Amino acid sequence: MPQLIDGKAISAQIKDEVKEKVRQLKEQGISVCLAVIQVGEDPASSVYVGNKKKACAYVGIESLSYELAEETTQEELLSLIRELNEKKEVNGILVQLPLPGHIDEDAVIRAIDAKKDVDGFHPQSVGALCIGQPGFVSCTPAGIIELLKRSNVEIAGKECVVVGRSNIVGKPMALLLLRENGTVTVAHSRTKNLKEVTKRADILIVAVGKPKMITGDYVKEGAVVIDVGIHRNENNKLCGDVDYEDVSPVCSAITPVPGGVGPMTIAMLMYNCANSVCLQ
Ligand code: NDP
């Protein structure tokens, strides 16, 4: 049986550490506040926003909620962001994605003050990560690094393969592994002989968005496998990009879905919010 990398337990630990940090800040008269903006009523987004607000309440971060109508114009949204950028008492600004089709997501992300960009999506945050300067790091990949470290998985010198090159997961993931001195390969939909590439990995991170695509024959014996994907199968059960049953006998450690990477994303958002005070 492989080691189960328990995101539920590790994320709870991180949230408790953040709670303590927020308490210490309060003692110094500093409070932390996150503004959460949702445009429209996409049910999945509403669940994510609800979970973020719940996490804020748990760690002692104040959350301000802005629920805007689906037909909100881009200019109206940008104007709200500008207003929040100016507000001293607001430390973090989060715009729940995806946005309705008539709004340019890139323009919205760019409008957020980089010092309040707790999602780590702003080009300035990404650039800082790229050149090793302080800044916010995208929550899901940052959470994966914490999962590895707190499960005693050594990254330095290891062959790390990231499958997927999205701006929010794959690319920042690769940069973080590089920062931890891994030898990093990024694979994507145009990669030839994907199995040969993934089989080189000591640490295999999968963020392809395809249910159960990675089976045991993609994995080297003894590899550590991190599954970023979240899907609902035909029985409404959650599954990942990795075929857990098929890969488990081959690998040495694996994240389950649910209870692996998912809970880490919110924990790292809380971490970024508490940290925003120092960056500001
Ligand atoms: P994207 O759809 O933005 O990116 C998917 C990536 O996978 C692309 O780079 C694509 O390549 C690559 N890809 C697609 N098909 C293949 C293939 N057959 N072989 C190799 N590479 C392939 O997804 P995200 O990065 O946003 O998310 C990935 C998954 O992670 C999703 O299931 C998503 O729901 C989940 N997720 C989970 C989070 C969490 O908190 N646990 C947070 C964010 C995402 P190309 O660039 O060439 O098109």
C-alpha cells in the first residue's frame, strides 16, 4: 500500500498555524481582511466562495462579500476593484473565476493591486515567482509544495514531471519545483510519448483536467503521485485525473481525491491573506 498524502489533515494544520498568526497580528492591533467578489450565480463558484468565507471565519480573517449580478459590466467590476485597491483596511482581493463571457478575465486580474493579489494570478506575482522575488504564489501549486514537504518527500535533485501547463496550476507548479531544486519537465497535450516522459518522474504532478487519464502504466515504480484534477463521475462521485486504484500498487505515495490537493488550495489562500500584511 502506498503512503496516503493526507491533504485534509495537512490543510487543517496550516489553517491552525494561520489562525495563530492572525491572533498574534490582532494582539499588535493589525487585522486581516479579504474582499471576495463573485459575478453571477454559478453554483460551483457559490460553493467555492462559501468555503472561502467559512475558512476566513475559522482563522479569524474578516471577509467582505461582493455578490454582483451576471450582467455587471467589465467597467463596473474594474471600478469596484479600483475602490478596493485604495481601501487601506482591505488586505486581499479575490475575484472568483470563471467570470461571465463578456468580461475579460486578464484585464480583471491585472486591475488588482499586486500587493493584494492573494490568488497569485497577477503578472507581477507570476514574474516575481519566476525570478525568485517575494510575492504571492498561486494557491494550488503552493499547497502541493506544502503537501510534499510535510509528507517528508525530498524534492531537491528529483526528476519532477508536471502534466499540464495552465497559468494557475502547471506553470507555477513547475517554477516552484525548480525553486526547490527539482529537475523539472512540463508535459502538455502536444507532448510526444507522454508515458515515456511520465515514467521518468520520481514526483509526478498531474493537472490535465481529464478524469482518470493517468493509469499505472504511466507511473514509475515507487514514484510519488499528486493528483490535481477534480471531476464528478457518472455516479456523482468525485475522482481525479489519476486512476487511483490502478496507480496505487505502483507508486510509493499518492494524494486521494477528495481529500488531497483540494483542501490545500483554501488553506494556502488563508496563508496568503495573513502574509499579505507583511508584503504590504
Ligand atoms: P486546464 O484545462 O487549464 O489545463 C489542462 C492542461 O492539461 C493543459 O496544459 C493541456 O495542454 C494539458 N492536457 C490536456 N490534455 C492532455 C493530454 N491528453 N496529455 C497531456 N496534457 C494534456 O486545467 P487546469 O490546470 O486549470 O486544471 C487541471 C485540473 O485540475 C482540472 O481537473 C481542474 O478542475 C483541477 N483543479 C483543481 C484545483 C484544486 O484546488 N484541487 C485547482 C485548479 C484546478 P495544452 O496546454 O497543450 O492544451
